[in-house]
Amino acid sequence: MTPGTILKVLATDPGSLEDIPAWCRVHGHTVLETRHEHHDIQLVIRVSG
């Protein structure tokens, strides 16, 4: 993906609330937004270069 690309990730696994931001930190990506409603989880991520 091109740096600066905005990616929306949809998940239902509660562990993704910790796992995906941790993965982003390791790879230098930025979590812009996190939403958790009932069983639905949405994360918005900016891809780094």
C-alpha cells in the first residue's frame, strides 16, 4: 500500500482492540480511530512509509 493510505479494518474479535494497535506500533502505522459497538469493532489506520 502507498504511504498515507487510509485503511478501515472491521473485526469481531475483542482481542483485535489490543492486537491491531500493537501491530501498527511495530510497523509504524497510525491508528486514527477506534470504535467498539456491541460485537463490532472498527479501526481506521493510516499506512506509513
